[in-house]
Amino acid sequence: MDMFGKKPVLHGATDLPVLLPAAARLSATAKKERAAGFPLPHLKARHGFWLLAILLLSAGIAEAQSGTPEKQSAFAALINWAPVMLEGFVFNIAISFLAMAIGTGIGAVLGLMQISLLPPVRGGSWFVTQFFRNAPWLVLLFFCMFLLPFEFNLGPVTIPFPDWVKATIGLALPVMANVSEIVRGAVKSLPSGQWEAAESLAFTRRQTLWEIILPQCVKRMLPPWMNLYAILTMATVLASIVGVSEMMTQTGRALAAENRPELLIPFYSFVLICFFAYCYPIAVATRRLERRYQVKL
């Protein structure tokens, strides 16, 4: 203690985290994140209880509406058609994976073009992004369905172009535009001092972007990217309008085969439960990532 009642500051010791070496601070943060692991959501028992209650309630309503006891119950009919409907749901997930992969790859390049120093590149990428970002998903789906050919003829070889591929391309277009905005926004959100510090160290713009800027943007882009994937998964049911055999199409065929109007509620409740059970954990993980990577002032 000195004459003013303050403790002396030892050489090399400080309580100000901003004075710590940047490398040591980043290493400690990365070590904590690796130890914590990925924040997977945990579904509790009450979630399954409510989903089962919705399904049983819808089946009970359908049973009460049916006045033909000689037919099998609504729950039994649902059990019979569940494998066919789940097969369509797997097709929904496959379309969402492919559309997200295509949209993410092209959208990342488009987002980087939006921060280009060349005005024609920056302006052209901005126009493409805004056009597909503000276009209705169903309209893009119809355009791809009717404008793309059904097959390609490469000499003697004929390559078919099925409807599900067209639907995947149609859904990848708005994903591409949204990913482009996610990348552009993440890069723009970083302080300009990052670019100035890299320039003072004689880094080229490409080196600054790939070695300094983009690694910091991953944490900022991951939550909105996951949220976009959940939205895309729910939008894959639009493919049923253009004849793709996904879950909604298979459900319609099952209802047409049964020809029982009282089965509408339990069958579509089953569709709702499947999409909820798949997308809800993504939403929970997104919220946890947002809390984990938020900027603490």
C-alpha cells in the first residue's frame, strides 16, 4: 500500500484484459470453446408429450367425425401410411440439404463480390442479390420448373433433368441471395480497424480477407445461416405444388387413397409434428449460438 492507499502494480501484471497479448487471449477463448463443444439442444420429455398429445387428439377428433365403425380407426390408418409419408419427409430433408449447399456456395461468392473494390462487380452482385432476395419463392420455383428443360441431349447421350432437381435449383436461388446478404453484413460488421491494421502489416486485400476477416465472420454468420436452413426446410413443401414426391405430395396421395375426409386433421398433424421435431432443435441451437457469440459490451 502506498501513501494514497492504493496497491502497487507489479511489472507484467494488470487487471485490464485489453492489455493482455492478443494471441494469448484468443488462444484462451478458443480453448474454452473447444472444451464447451457445440451447443446441441436437449429435447425434454414434455416436448414429446405435447407432440404425442396433438397427434392423439387429432386422431380422436377424426374418429369422432367418422360415422362408419366398420372402417379402421384414424390412428390405424395413420400407422399404415406413416412409412410412405416419412419416405417423402426424407426427400424434403434431401432437397433442403442440396439447396442449402448450392445456395451457400454461390451466395458466399456473391457476398464477397458485394464488397469488391470494382464498381461493376459490386453493382452487379448487389442487383442479383436484391432481385432473388425479394422474389417470391414459389414464383422462382415455377420459373425453374417451366423454363428448364426436361432432359439434355449431349450427342447420342440423353441426360434426364427430373423435377426434384429443378425444385432444388428453384429453392437454392433465394437461399443464395440471403446467404450473400449474411456474408456481406458479417464482413461489414467488423471494425474498420481490422482492415487498417492488416494494411499496416503489408497484408494484401486477399490475405486480409481470408486470414483475418472471414475467420472472425464465421461466428457471426452461423446463427442466421442455421435460421435460414430451418426456413428453407419448411419451404420445401412448396415442391409439392410442382409435382415433386415429397411429404405433402405423399400425404395427399394417402388421403386420396383412403377417401375419408375425417383423416385430414390427423394426417396433416403428423406432417406438422415431423417438421416441428426436425426444425425446433435447429431453432434452439440457433438461440444458444446467438447468446454464446453475442458481443458483450
